[in-house]
Amino acid sequence: MGAGRRSHAGGIEGHVVRAARDGDELDAAFHQAAGQQAALAALLSWLKAHPTQGPLLAAAHRVVHGGESFTQPTWVTPNVLQQLNALVPLAPLHEAHNLTAIRALVHLQPGLPQV
């Protein structure tokens, strides 16, 4: 997935996923998405429509600030999410945005392990 930027409408622009062997790509659906939860829902829908890619087994996130407690990959639990939320003041432009994606996946795929 390429880096993106926010559009004037609050959606995400510039993301391209070229994962399907048949050349189909997620680009069109992703450009239409408004916000992280909608973008992730589009991605999950696309993955479901392309079962040859294999099942989604887990999600990994890059969170900008883990403080002193999170210095290596960590399974996301409600407690971990609460601790990361307390670190938002350390990186206010990024941390909350990173946690939004984690919360969106908790909502969209409650049983999906996240790191």
C-alpha cells in the first residue's frame, strides 16, 4: 500500500494495492472511501472478494509512540489500547490517527489479532 494524503473531503487519496494475481486492484474503492473505517471496510471487502490472496490472519500497525512500555511488537488488547491512548499527547498529530485504524479494525473484525 502506498503512502496517501487526506483529501479535502476527509477521505484518503493516493493509496494503491496491487495484490490480486488477476490484475484487479483496490485503487478505485479505496479512493472512494471517506475516513479510515470506510477505507478499511473497503479493503476488507476487497480481500474477501479475492480469496486467492489467502485469509486475513492478523493486522500489524505502526504506532508512532509507544512510550517506555511498548518498545517491541505487542499484541493489541483493550489494556494496551488504553495505554497507547494515554500517549496521544506525546505525538498529537499522529498517535490518535494511528489508534483510529486499530479501533476501526476492532469494530470491523473483532476477532482479528492485531500487533
